[in-house]
Amino acid sequence: MKASIVIPNLNGAGWLRDSIESIWAQTEQDFELIIIDNGSTDESLAIARSYVGRPGYTLVENQTNTGFSAAVNTGIGLAKGEYVVLFNNDAFAQPDWLAQLIAMADAEPRAFAVQSLMIRHFERDICDDAGDYVTLFGWACKRGDGMYWRRYTKPGRIFSACGGASLYRKSILDEIGLFDELFFAYFEDVDISWRANSLGYKNLYCPAAKCYHICGATTGAVRYNEFKSVQSGRNSILLPYKNMPLGMLLLNFIPLALGYLLKILVFGLRGFWTPYIKGAREAFRAIPKVKKPKFRWRNLPHYALIELWLVADVFRYIGYRIMRFFKIR
């Protein structure tokens, strides 16, 4: 089997059926579909159950919300395909979406992940995500967010693939490990892509694989809310701590500290000081549980490349903020 598509679902009654139907409509049909329901209390569970019995379909019903990472890890554990493809329950794929992802992965044996071009569902000319990146301040950001998607039609290597609509090579997942369940939600996809980068694998961007995304339908469409603030406060600390070797952490201590202070200020000004600090405290309590990848001298060129990316992406972020300030898309 070529691919296993995994869709985590939590109360997605308004969009899950359309998401699933967009998968069944793919031109590439050598795949299985696995739905992981995370304790839904709305009609989406009945929608997911309505497909039971269809060939190549599996439904797992969790009793509680285990978080994104645990849900997709369950799906990966059941996957029989050469590739595992993660897809959000509020995303809708174009018919050749899967075929395009597979074609790019097949063409590059060192590819770990291949990211789709994610376009805002209700603003069809605006990009939602064209690959994620991390700055020296420890901020994980979405490339292309809010810009015209036609700016992002060139394929290439990216720092991280967004777990909302990306393909992963299962053999490399078996090597580097699955999604870190300490992250619960947000940045878990950046973490796993960072691990792959550290070993010299590639994360690629495939603009020909297009899908439409509602953006935050499950966790809240607003940019700031209590849940997102807690997750950001915790995971923005765990992400660099876990993936930077000790020498890199010491080298980048000052910009990282500055980045966290700025984040505290931003969240505080928006009324989310308390949940953000709560998340930060959770991060420090979780540090003893973090499984840092082992430092290896042979990976030194990869660590150096990552450091260059972190520096360069500070300027990417500044450029993006300037364009948004002047309302340039």
C-alpha cells in the first residue's frame, strides 16, 4: 500500500464529512483512511461511524481528548502504507493532492516530510501555510500566512512541514520516533521535522498539492485564546530545549530569553498573561520527561545548517511583519 491517511477528529460535525469525501475523491487510490476520534460529543462521531465497513477504512474511538500527537501516533501505529499522510478534519483536498505529495516523495529518497500548499477555505486567494520555520528567538511561524498563495508556487526545501496536511515517510518515522506527546497540540510537527533535519533528512514543500483549510476550527478560530496561550507558553520552551544540543542552547541563550520575554509581553497585552505563564510553568515541570535526541559529532554539519536557518528566519519574520504592517500581500 502506498499511503495511509490519518485524520484526527474532535467535534468536527460541520466539516468532517466534506473532508473525508475529498479524500475518497483522490485520483491516487492506493491508500487507506484512518480516523482517530478524540472523544467527540457532537454529530461528527456518527459521521465517522457511517463509513465503517467501507474497504480501506478504519475508525478508532477514543473516550477522551488525548491531544493531536497521541491521536496521530495511534493512526501511525495502525498504518500499513509506505507513507503516512496527516490531514486535518477541517481541510479539503483537491483531487490530485495525494498524487502530487507521493510523486515528490518518490523523487527524493532523503525526503522525510512533504508539505501541501494550504489555502484559506473562506479566502481562496490567501495562503494559510506553505511550510513552517523557527527563528532564533524560539518562535515557530507559518510561512505565507495571510499572503497571496501565488507567491508560494516554487517547490523546495523547508524547515518544517505542517502536520495539518503533510506526508511523512514511515521508514524514517520508525527511525526517529513518533510525535512527542508532551506537546499535546501545536509545535509537535515542528519538533519532529527538526529531529529529521538534525539527521540530514529533508522536509519539502509541494505547491502542486493544494488543499483548503478552515484554520483553527477545532481549537478556536481566533488567534489568541486560553487554550492556545497555554500550549504556546509550554511548547515554545520545550521545542528548542529538546532539539538544540547543549552548545547550541548556550550560544542562543540570550536571543531565546529575549524571545520569551517578548512573547510574555504580547500575550499579556492581549489579556492572556495567566494562561501563557501557566504553560511556561508546565514546560519546566515537563523538562525532566523530555527525551533529547542524542548528540552525535557526525551530525555537526546538520546542526550548523539549522543554526543558519534560525538566524536567516529572523529576517524572514521581520520582512513578513513589515509587509503585514503596510498591508502588502
